[in-house]
Amino acid sequence: MRILSARAGYSASVRLAAILIACTIPLTSGCGQSQEAVLEGFALDLPDCEITDQMFSGTTEWPISHITMSFTAPDACVDRYLKDYDVKPEDASTWPIPTTGTIDGLPVSPTDPPFGPDAMQKFDLKLDPKQEYTTYETFRTPVKALFKVLLVPRDSGKTSVYMATYSAGNAPGSGSR
């Protein structure tokens, strides 16, 4: 990271992009932090059942404290996991979103991706706009980190869970402590 220091004349956004790239390694957190340390910083546990197809990216380093992760688990386990973080079925939304319009003057389409471009790329997620998916924005950890969650039903009674922070809350590196 010394190469992209402020003295080298790179902008903050270029340095941040380099850090984001360096901190994205499947099944580890990158940035020299273990997955366990990042999960602990966010007060987040993995489900207590067998999971497959896990992808994890995250850091508690300021200014980019975040988690982006996915896994596949049995439906009952996913339901328990969401309930453990106080996610209620009545809080569900859907993707594609049911309306169009604008947010801050920018057009919003029903089929705009449910996550930002970086998370969509990490997830390698391709969604069928003709199918309806369940989403939640009420997944909250004890340190008040907030996640957007997307559920994708799979065969054999399993669901893939895709989740990314949209607020680091009071996790280390969030600047909120």
C-alpha cells in the first residue's frame, strides 16, 4: 500500500479503490484480518448449520469498514438465522422493486441491481427480472451494523443468502465509536 500513498499524488478515491480491491479475497477478509476477527468486530455470527458456497469480503479498517458475504444453507437454517438478528417476515420487500421514480433526482428502475456494482461483482450475481426475490434491510447486529439481505431460493430446500452492509454502525473502523 506504500505505493499508493498520499505522497505519491494519488487521490483518496484511488487509494480507497486499491484498498477495496486488496481487501476482497473469498473466504478471508483480506487486509491482514481474519474472517473471524471481522465477524467479531461486527458482532455477526455465521449460521449454526452446514453452509456451502460461501463468499466473504470484509474489513474493520477505517474508512472502509464493511462486510459483503454470501452462503447457501437449508431453508430452516436461513429462517432461524434471520430471526436471530430480529428480521421479521413482515419487513420483507421484493426485487425487482414494484415502482419506478427518482431518488435525489436520479432515475430508479424496478430492475436496478439490489446491491451496488462492487457487491454484485463480488457475488457474481445474475438475477432473473421475471422472478421475484425477497429482500430485507432490517438485518441489524448488536453493534448496530445494518445489512441489505437478498434471498435466492435453490433446489432441495436450500436458500442462498447475499448480504452487504449499508451502515457499519458502531463496528470498529466505522468512525462511530
